[in-house]
Amino acid sequence: MTKTQYIVALEIGSSKIVGAIAEKTPSGYVQINHLEMEKLINSVRHGCVQNVENTKGAINSIIKKLENRVDGTIEEVFVGLSGRSLHSEPTEVNQNLDATVPITNEVLERIVSEAGKDPIMNYETCEVVPRTYYVDKNETKSPSGQFGSNINIKLNLIVAKPNLKLNLDRVMTGGARVKEYMVTPLVVADEILEPSEKSLGCMLVDLGAETTTVSIYKDGSLVYLTTLPLGGRNITRDITIGLNVLEDTAERIKKNISNPLDKNVDKVTIEGVNSTDAANYIVARTGEIIANIKQQIQYAGVKAVDLHNIVLIGGAAQMQGIARRIEDEIKLRVRIGTNPNGINILDHNINRAEYVQLFSLLSHAAAKTPFNQSCVRLNNYNYNVSEQGFTSSNPEPAGDDYSYNTFRPEEGPAPKAATHTSKKQMPESRSNRTSWISRAQQQLKRLMTEPEDEGKDI
């Protein structure tokens, strides 16, 4: 029987937590049909968990709903790592080698791993990303197999404040184990950016609720990564404060204005608010966010002319006209990021652009998970049936199918065939030719469908 793997991932954001299950067949086909979401207000701020109990409750609710979808127990999950303090720190390592021995992948992995152990004050290293290799001062992208007496590696350490991961550890205790924390912007870049975009130079901009993550690639490698404490919620709050409306109302107004960044915005009234007044706040705050995005190009040590395009994702990226406004301000072509190529989403209700980060995590996790591993243990109902009827029903981790234990009469060896069974062992209403396992199944079916008789001893 074909064994399907189940991969589970969580993306914890400032406005909502989203979890989903991907199903992967041995042929490599990855399908996502089950997704659950819980909205949160002020429990996660700028991507970092603030209220542990509220966040933990939301995650447990998502896990339980997903378990009900597949009739199983989620034992492990992949968790995305992102937040305000997440950024890159450039560094390099230099090491002498034996020139008579070829450089291997194992040697490179050891050197890179050791570079991640160097402490950075007030920060924890989440991942180490090599950028450029130099063997005997000669630049190379792939030093494996080469000979040299010295290797120099320029890297980016992806670091964050310790409490970013510490609070995630706290909300994940007592439930499903964290199989791996994956740095979300790195995973998304690997899954949705074209190799040509990374080579020519591009910016990946994730416009979230309270943060905007900017990743810059050039010559195929990560050059720079930072997280800005600005996002779509800043726009909503400006409308809330400026026009004295509730935040939910301000969010609806922001979403329902046609082209709010256009100079000639349509003059209509939305929930008692003049669209022109709301658009003024949207334009002002959006301009600030774009100016900060543009500034990161200079901080990365590159120029706009060195980049080919911008790839835009995130919930706030769905606001009408923002892609065109970024193009006008930064002078780079903008495309909206789409889901990874390797996944299939058949339910159109969950096939939404705001979930591209979660879908990227699932695609990445599915590719790296061995075929003999699964995040979900499906319930396998193993029934014990005796002459007196049904006696127990316990989940067993043996497999995916329903199975029945051997039917054993109260005395004597197990019957070899139905014709050898006495009348005491077989009800009079059934044929003597009925096999013992068929009797057990029929008896179980009857007992599970008939109403209980409290006075009857079964």
C-alpha cells in the first residue's frame, strides 16, 4: 500500500498564526488541502511572541483542528522563524589547509559550522549562509574538489535576539515537538525566487502586519537581510487615530478603497469615512515604508542599478496600487511573488497570496524530510473481538488501515476454518460456511450500530 507522508508547518505572525498539512507521496507529489488560521491581537508584536499563553492556546487550537482533518496525532512541526530583530551580520573565516588533500563538502560544512559558534553580543545565531569562497585568494563558487593551502569564506550570520526563539520554545512546550526552526525569509527566497533573479540581483520584500523583511541577493548569494518595524498595521492605526474609528473599521476602509495610492482616488464614503481623508493617511505611511525599503539598498553596499527587480510578498502587499508605487519610487520592476512550483493546492479557498510564506515552509520541509518520516501518526483502530463481542478499541501506530485482531474462542485453539466451528462459537442466524473473521467483523458492525442496552452484558 502506498505510504503517504504528512508534513506540518506553522507560521507565527503579528496578526495571525497559520498552520497547514502537506501530503507527500513516494513519487514526490506534494499536495496541501488542510489549513487552519487563528487571528491574534497584541499577543505577537513585530513577529516576537509577547503573550505566551494566548499564543500557545491559538497554536493548540490550530493543531487540534488539523488533527481532526486527518484523523491522527501531530507529533512534530516545522516552525518559521522571523521577527523584528532578525538580520544578517557579515563575517569571514580564514583557515590553512593541507594542499595535498582535496577540499571536501565535509570540510566546508565544518568550517561554516564553527563560524556560527562565534558569539555576537546580545544576539543568537540562527543560521550561517556562505556568500563567497576564496581558495588561495582565487574566488570560486564551488571549492569542493579543489586543492589549496588556504581558504577564506565570506559569510552572513543570520542572527536575532535570544527571546525570539526562547518564547517560541515556550509556546511549543507540552504539545507537538518542533522538528526544526526554519528562517522564513531564507526559505521563501529559496522557494520562490528564480535562479536568474538571484544571479542578476534582486530584492525580496515581505510586507507583513508589523514588520517588513528585506532580503537582497546578488551573484546568486544573499548579500543583506534586515527586518524593519513597519508594516500594514501602521497604516491601519494611522486611519484609526486620525479619523477616530475602530481598528477593524479602519482595516476594512483601507482594503475597500479603490487605488488608495492614486492621486485621483475615487471620492466615496465607506462606513461613514470619506475615502479621500483615509487615502491621505495611507499615502503618507506607505511613502515612509517605501523610503525605508529603498534605504536598505545603500546599507547593503549595492546600488539600485545593480539590481534587476523586486519580488513583493506579504499580506500588506495585497493593497491596491502598492506594487506600482514601489516601482515609481525605487525605479525597479516589481513582481508579486507566487507559490512554490513544487506544491499543489486544490482547495481554492486556501490558495491565497497571503499564505506564500507558509506554503514555502511546507515545500522546503517536504523536500528535506526522508520518506520514512512523517509529522503525523494516523489513528489505526485495532479491535479485539471475542465470542462475547467487542471488548476494546485502541489506537495503534501500526499503519494506515483498519485491522482486526485474531478471533479467539474462550476455550480451545483457534478454528482453522469456518466449518470446524461449533454452534456455540457461531450464532444460529449465520451460515456455518461464514469464515470466523467475517463473523467477527459482522458482529462488531452490529454492536457499533445498535443502541446500547444498559442491562445487557456484552
